[in-house]
Amino acid sequence: MAKIVCIDTRTLRTNCEIGDVVSVHDDDVELGGKGYENFKIINIVGLNAEQIKQIFHTKTPEVRDVYKPIKKPAKWTFIKPDATDIDQEKIAWKHTDENWYFLEEKPKYSTMTPFSALSIDDLGNITISESIKLQIVQQVGIQKIHLNPANMVIVKELF
């Protein structure tokens, strides 16, 4: 059984949202006590932590360092110039639209799972197949980088 630890109303703080995935564990990890009592723990019967992590990983966009040299043509590039020729250095991420965007504000937790009560019940149901549960996690897991307008500035030179 996999366990997804998520932010809940009692653990909501600055820079995070309800449903943010804090961690994913197998059932051999004890998630009790004061450290976890205020988090939402979603039990997924029939799946292991590695399967869930792989799904979340597939949703993570490619992230790369980008550089703007001092010398002309001063355009953003993935190729790192000599240290004396770097005007600016930033991080960019690749959207599903195939464009590159500046990563100005990295979210504290990169994935969120706004599971409904119905899907949580389904994930704990032993009669529902593993493949259906994987589909639920695949459909519900959201990568958060694009949700911040600051991260939606396109890097025009990197088409």
C-alpha cells in the first residue's frame, strides 16, 4: 500500500496549498504521532510508493539552466558561456506546449493532488483494480509550476 502525505487545512502555511504532496511512502513507514496528525494521508491499496512517485515524476517538466551572454548576439541559450561572458543566468522549464518559460518562483511542493472524496474512497477500495487506481492518480496529480503567473514568461529565444 502506498501512502500520500498531503497538506490539509490544519497544515496550510504560506507558499503551500491544500492537496500539495509533501511525501509518498510505502505502508511499512509509520505515519502516526504528532508529526503527521494534521496532514491528510491518502492510502492507496494495491500500489506502492515507487509507482506513485513515477506518475508524479512523469508530470514534472524538464528544467534547465539558461544563460544570456554579454557578447552579441545576446540571446538566451542552454550553452554556458565563459564565466566572464555571462550577463544573466536563470532557470527555465519546458511546458507541455513545447515552449520554454522562466522559472521565477519555484513552488515549495511541486505536485498537488486535489482528490475528491469519491476518488479517495476508490483508492482505498480493495475491489478496484491497480490499473484504475493508477489512472486516478495520473488524472488527478497536478504539476504546479505553471499555476504561478510569474512562471509563465516565455523565453522567446529557446523555441
